[in-house]
Amino acid sequence: MSRASRYLGWLILAAITVATIAPIGYRPVSTMPVSIERFGAFAVLAFLLALGYPRHRWQVLVLTVVAAGALEAFQLLEPTRHGRVADLMVKVVGCGVGAAASLAAGLVFPRLGTRGEA
């Protein structure tokens, strides 16, 4: 489970990066409000990476928050995109909720994510 969580987490970070930095015309479209999309994407990202690296949850939280900030900043380089502090805050809350959910899952299911820890 730990290895799968790691792979999925890094894959999701790559997908978020592409969706965030690409011109607005290439952004995936869904029926969800964009704040829910942002929150959900970063919550899942932090959850999977924290599950994949259970001994490094704080570092995962810092990494995901820094990634969210960097992606918001990089949007300023693309003329069709805009980085906003409000968007960053939604992503940061998602990171916190995802990391906390991973901690809760580890407490409820102690064997979850402990095999193959590096």
C-alpha cells in the first residue's frame, strides 16, 4: 500500500502541475466549483504522500504547501492564468486536511502504510 500511495501521490502532483501551469484552455473542466477542485486535489495529494511516507508526515505537509505556493507563483508567468492568495489558502487547507486524514487513517489502521517504509 505504501508503494502504491507514493506512486499515486507523485503522479497526482505531476497532473496538478500540468493542470495548474498550462494555459487556461488546456485546464480540465468539471462540474465542481473550482475551490472544491483545488481543495480536493491537494487533500488527495497530501493524503497519498503522507500515507506513502508515514514517518515523514510533517515533511510531506511542508512539501505540499510549498508546491501549492510555487504553483500559484508560476501561474503569474502564464498570461492566461493568475495566481491568487485566496486560491493558495484553499490549497493549503486541503494539504492540512489530507495530511490529517492520513494520520487518522494510520491511527485507525496501524498497519496501513508501514510496510516498505524508506
